[in-house]
Amino acid sequence: MDNNDVLKQLQANKGALLQLMNSPDGRRLVQLISQQAGSGSLKKAAGAAARGDTADISRIIQNLVSTPEGAQVVERINQSMEK
């Protein structure tokens, strides 16, 4: 499952999204993205993703996974989504 698959799954399943956002990895993901992209960019990308346009959030996540910690957090989230 790649990052776009995870985004689509979260978009389709609001309960999974809420569960993710309340998890330690979800909170850390938001912190890392906010540090990297800024909260304004994150809000804009999240709004676009909610409307079905995942290009901005995908770009932010690609930048995030290029860092060691970001890659680890995203991998743990991917693994939890596959369960």
C-alpha cells in the first residue's frame, strides 16, 4: 500500500482518520508536517484532500518521507492501515 492508497482509504473511512489522528503516530505526523510545511499549507492541503485533490498532501508526505523520522512514522501508519 503506497501513500496515495493510504490517503484514499482515510478519505473513504472517516473513522479510520479519526483513529489515526488520535494515535501517537498520527499526532507526530501532524507535528512533523506542520514543522516542514507550515500549518497554513497543511490546512490548505488537508482541505483539498477532503475534496478529493490529494496532490498537495501527497507532495508534503513525499517530502516528509525523505527524512528518517518521517519515513519511520509513515511506515508505522501504513502498517497499521493494512491491519
